[in-house]
Amino acid sequence: MKKFAALALAASMSFIFAAAPAFAKKRAPHQETEQKEPEKAAYETPFPTKMNWTLSTINGKRAPAEATLNIDENLRGTGVSGCNSWSAALYPIRGHRLAMGPVAITKKTCGKEIDGFERQYLTILHSGPHWDLQGSTLTVKVQNQTLVFNRGL
């Protein structure tokens, strides 16, 4: 009887040791996929650095003044916002969003309409908008406000 119990124990142990690597192999790829997918999904399209952008429309209407955007390799955004020149840290965050640091801006006034446009333009950029790059068009959108830029030379 002792031999039978020892034989049964040895058979069950050999099955457990033989099956363990098979179970581990089945679980490992699933675990790797879960860890790698968030990184891959973070930025599907490249962030548009070292490119000049000219605003073509704001909220579906032609911009009343010239507005530009350039983001250098150090993630420093610069441009013209209708009347004044501006500069700020501008970098991507998860989910195709932009984060903008404090803005340094010149202090000219250009009339009520242009000053209002400038304020709206910089507010959209500063409010954590989503960005999308399609060919030579960069769209920056937050809630119901949209900036559409065309790539410059």
C-alpha cells in the first residue's frame, strides 16, 4: 500500500512539474501585451516639432489676424498671436494633448477685435487641448473651440 501511495504521489508531482512551464508560457505573452500596449497607444502620430504652422481658421472662421506656432526640439513653443509675439514651454502629454507652461508675451495693443482674438487663441493653447496631425494640417481642439493650422515653409 505504501508503494502504491508513493507511486501515485510521484506521478502527480511529475504531472505538476511538467505542466507548470506550459501554464507559465501561456500567461507570459498575455502579461507582456498588457504592459506594452499603453506605451504604444500613448502617441500614435509624431508630435509636430521643428515645423512652422500658420493659423487658417479659429472655430471654423478665418482668423482676423496672423497667428503662428512653432515648436522647437526643446519643446519650446513660439509664435505670433495676432498682435504680439509669445513664447512658452509646449509639450505633448498622454492622449494627444498639449500642455503649455507660463506664457511670455510682448505688450502691444492692436484694437479690441485683435486683442480679443489673441486672448482666445492663447487660451485655447493653454487649456490642455487635444491635437491631431493629418498630412500638412494640425488641428488643436478643446471642448467647442478649434484651431486649424496649415504647415508653413
